[in-house]
Amino acid sequence: MERHHVFTRRALSRCAATLTATLVSAGGIGALATTATSAAKGTAHAARACGAVPKLGYHDKSGVLGKLGKKYQAQFNGFANPIYKSAYRNFRFKGKPPYTIGVAVTAPISPTQAALDPMLVKQLKRIKGVKKVVELTEGPTALTTQLQEAHSLLQQHVNFLVIEPLVPQPFISIAAAARKAGIPFISIINDTPTPNAINIDPNSVGDALVSGAKLAKAIGGKGLVLGVHGIPSTGVDVQSFAGWTQAFKACPGITFDTSITGDFSPDAAKAAVLAYLNTHPQPIAGVVQTAGMDSGIIAAFQQAGRPIPKLIDAGPAVGELEGFKANPGQLAYGYSITPQGVTMAAKYVIEQMIAGHNPQVNELASLSAVITDANLSKYITKGAQPQSVVEGPWDPPSYLKKFFK
């Protein structure tokens, strides 16, 4: 069964307020804001130079990361949620082929989702023994419907659940029910903070710490930096801005203005930034944005006749990277979790668990794939449309395998 809802940009903008209310009522924002802020405040080391990446530590309640070495510990710098021992570490998968995998993800309302949804189904069907993938999709504010769909998949006794939770906290109880039923619960992109979930997600605080430090260095530690929110109450937005704020703290010459919101839409971001530029004549040294809005931001500066500042491109499209290739030095730092990386990681987790190898922690997270002037060509797919999401490796098996035994 597959249901896709198509949303226009205007419809998405109207539903932003609804999403905020949904998140708050579900308890998601308080938890995310608290954990992200505590990561950004609680464990910072001694004074550092402007442009250096803050070392914030992480909340490892599993004891596993300390044994994996500095490479893995660096990937969790500033990670917003506690890292627990996985409830599946001693799990014995009892399913028999043919297997059924249940999937509940966001409808293809963005280039990322449009690439992710079919690719995920395709890769899961390639797992040996899998006969059926039941995919259910819903819009970005349909939390109640998504919860109902997850319950429905549980009642169908699927062998694995792969969920992209709209709001993580309400799925904690579903993850517990899935574990009790012997159905591994895999949470992609958005973190479900419980030992009963196997999370494949980026370290959004860490990505912002690194990119913020790179931008600070690129602009010489001084000037006005604009922060363009997606939807300010979403987890990725809360965590990203916590990281950027911390990265700029060591730079007294940087003013960080976070008053602009772009609704994760290039058109909305263009309108908001253009309005700002028309009333703020001072030079802009740099811009950060939560995800997918750089093309609109660049268009705003061009229409206003203003110099394009140094940019942090989170979740870039192919057309944006082609623009950076034609204008070296404009990109301070880019990063992305790719649909290819997410889907291959989910496939790897399921294959390992079928084979009797289980994750030892609930977080299979890492920093996003890094994009710079030096490797732009690697992420520009020949023949891709300008609005297409970039592809490339992220969270590969070579990284994931140490989390399993």
C-alpha cells in the first residue's frame, strides 16, 4: 500500500504553524531544546581560538564509544541525545523468510524525500529473503496518521520497521512495543531517543559546530552572519542553531542575527532574506541555513544587488553546487546526509540483524558528508536536474560495522 500526498509551497508554509503546535504538544521541543542546549553549554573545554571547532563531548550512557577510539568519539561531538546500550544488543532474530519490512516515511514533498522514498524501497527489496516492503507515506504535519500507520504495521507483524518519525518522542512507546514483539525498530534521519530504537541519523549539533568554525575562519572572525531558520521548532533547526551559536561564541567580532525564517523553502527564504536586505544596508559576511534554502538566499542577494557572502550549504541541491563550482570561494562549507547513505545504512542494519549481528548502541550516528570546493565534482551527478538532491556516501558499512557484534 502506498499513499502519496502532494503539497505546494504555499500549503507547506501554511502548515508550518500547525507543525510547531504538534511538536510542542508532543513534548518534542522541550526535550530537543534541552538536550541540544546542554550539549552546547555543559561540557565545553577551556577557551579556544576563533575558528576552532568547540569540543562539547557527548552523553554516552552505554560505555561503548570510549572503546571505539577517537575517530568515533569525534563523530559524536556535541550529539544532542544520550547514547544508550541498544535493547537489541543480545537480540535473537526469529523471523523466517520470506520477510516483510514495514516503512513509514514523509511524502515526497522535497527533493530529498523524492529521492529517498523510492530508493529506500528499492534497496530494502534487495535484501536476501525480503519479499515485500509495505510503504506508507504522509505529509509533514500528519503526526497522528503516521502513528496510526506505525501501529498498523506492527499489527501486520512485519519483520522490521523502518520509520522516519515526524516527531520522535511519540514513537518511543511504539519502539517499546516493537521490541516486545521482536520487531526491530529502525529510525532514520530523525532520532527516536530510546534504547528500543536503532537510529540512523546525523549529528546536527556537530555539523553546525564544524561548519560554524569553518565559516568563522573564512570571514576572518568578524562581521555580520545571518542565520536562516527552516522551521525554528524542528529538531534539526534547534540543534543546528545551538551548534552555530556555540561556534561563534569564541569570535567577539561576529554578530549572529538569527531573525530570519525560510520554512525550508528556497522561495520563502528568498522573500525573507530580500526583505531583510532591503532594511539592513550593512555588509553581510556570511550566511548559515538549516537545510535546502541556499538557492533562494543567493537569489535574494543577487536581486538586491548585494555581494554574495560566504555560505554554509546544508542539504545542497545539484544546481547550488554547480554555482559554487563556477564561483570558487563562495562556499565556506557544505554538508549533507544523502538518500543513498541513509538507504544503504538501513539495508546494512537489517542484513546484519538477519545474520545474527546486533547493534551495541542505539545511535548509529555520524557527522554528515563534507562538501568543499575541492570535492564539488564528486557530488555533482551528471545529467541531474538543478533541483535534484546531491548523492554520495554517508554512514557506510566500513563505519557502521564497529557498532555491531
